Amino acid sequence: MGIDARIIAYAETEDKAQEACAAAFKRMAELDACMSDYRKDSELMRLCDKAGWPPVPVSKDLFVVLERAVEVSKLSFGAFDVSAGPVIGVWRTARRAAVLPEPAALTQALGLVGWQRIRLDKARQRVQLTAKGMRLDLGGIAKGYAADKAQEALKAKGVRSALVEMGGDIVMSDPPPGSKGWVVRSAILGKDVTLANCAFSTSGDTEQSTVINGRRYSHIVDPRTGIALTSRIQVAVTAPDGLTSDPLSTALSVLGSSDYSPLLAAFPGTTAATKVLPFER
């Protein structure tokens, strides 16, 4: 996940604001240690190492994120799939080398993708990955959840007016003093929007892409096909919390111009806008 965050907070004193922000950053660091797929010792990677084993007890944080991830995976018919780690790994290697993935490697990786192989036992807070070699990737949901939890940490310290930004995910509480809300500049909407007590997530591949054999491939991979996107897209989603807006923005990036209204309807209080452009060759 990585901790690259910004916090704007209003408090009665500077000391109180600093104390609250320190608590928020500490909470985000804890979640990074739990959910990063770059850290071999993270709880997420320890779970993946036990793919094919019996159910494994997990922390409440990891269970909550996986529960929402599986829900969005199901409702988006796999446009978002938390189990897409194997194909994402293949494409990471391909982008670094600027060569297309070997078909055999991609086929093998795609065979390990499938949210249906994640079994959640809520009563016992256990998770089972039924196929050996499965790898989960929380890159499309963990930051939104971390921003939510940072806001909780701020509120616990008495700060109720704050903005937490992690990459393309922003979670806002009460408006700044004397204003109606937080002003967020949205290139997708083509205007500034004023928001409060909600989350705003953007996703897209307008900058992160690689040219291979004269064709541009996005860093976003379609879990259903195992192929990196070849059309540019920008997505903006507003939702009650980051745990919802973050994965929805990822799913809509893959769905592109498809009708995504049924997906949004499953999550009350969400709105979205997309802009799709062809990649320049």
C-alpha cells in the first residue's frame, strides 16, 4: 500500500492538531504493515503464503477489507477482483522490461485469479484461499480504508474537521471553519466540487502506462482477461467512505464505457463520472 499521505486538520491548538495527525499517521502505518503486497512480512502476504491451506484467522482490519473487496468483485462481475495479484505481478515485470508477458506465464497467472476462491468465515473471522499460489492485491481498496481509519484516529483526538489524502483517495470530515465544505479540483468533472463527510476517489491510467511494441499499456489490468488496458480512462467516484469509493473507482476503470449504474445502485450514496479516450500510439 505505502504511506504517501497528506492531512489537513483544524483543531483548537496547533499542539492538538499535531497530536491528532501523529495518531492518524500511526494508524495508517499499522495498516500498511498489515495490507502491503510489497512487504513479505505483512499479514496479507502471510495469508497468501497459506493459500491452499485450511482457513486462517486474520485481524479485523484485514477481514473488513476483504469482505468489501469480495462484495465489489462479485457485484462488478470480476471487473474488480482482489485475487488479481498473479496477473498484476506478471504485468509489473513486463512493464519494467518493456516487453509483453509470455503467453504461458499470463495463462498460468490468470488461472489463479478468481474471487470465488476466497472463503470468508465472519463468525470466526477466518479466511481461506482455496487454490495454492493465489495472491491477493489490495492496491485498489486498502488506501481508501486507511484514509477512513485515519479520520477515525483524528476524531478520537477531537479533530472533526480534516481532509486525508492518499494518492487518488480523499476522505473528508466536517468542513473547514467558515466554509460549506472542502474544495476538490476534479479534472474529470471539469470543475471544482465542494464536499464534506464523504470520500472522493479517482482512478485512471493517463500517466502510468508503458509503450510496448508501439502500443501503450496501462498499469491497470482487467482481471477477467489478464490484459492491461489499452484505452485511457479517468474515473471519479464519490461515496460515504473510502472503503467504498476506492474499489468502485478501480472497477469503473476496467468497465470503461459500459453501463455501471447497477453497480453504483448497490452502494447507496455513490455517484461517479468517467472519461474515456483512446490511447495515443
